[in-house]
Amino acid sequence: MKLENINFILNMTKDYLDGKIDFITFGLDFPYEVETRYRKMVKEDREIAELIYDCLVEDGASLYNILSEEQLKAKIEKEYEYIIGL
């Protein structure tokens, strides 16, 4: 099965970690992108979609206004590596 939406979200995360997307843009746009693609992501792979939402949105990007830029990046990187490793 094609994982088009999941791959888009994971690539967006990688772009943030690589410095191609800035802190504010990621904090604001990432949750929106996940929300608009979530149903399609669930159809692609429910477990990965739920992990993305729980780890990268709720425990990650949604904290952009609470954590420092360095703290958020470290947290996102840890969660991203966990998801990629599955």
C-alpha cells in the first residue's frame, strides 16, 4: 500500500530537523497538515498515523510555544527516530 500522506508528514518532519522549515512554521503548519491528512493516514497505516499524532503533534509540535527551539527540536528528533525505527 502506498503511504503518500504518512510519507509527506514524515518528510515535513525531516525537513524541520534538517533546518529547511523554521521553528514557528513547523509549530503552526505541522499540526494543520496532520489534521487535514489524518483520515487518509489512518487508511494507509492506523498504527503509524496514531503514533504521528500522539508523538509528533500532541507531545511535539503543539508545544512550540512552551518549549525552547532547541528543546522542541530535540523532542521531535527523538520521536521521529522512534517512528522511523518501527
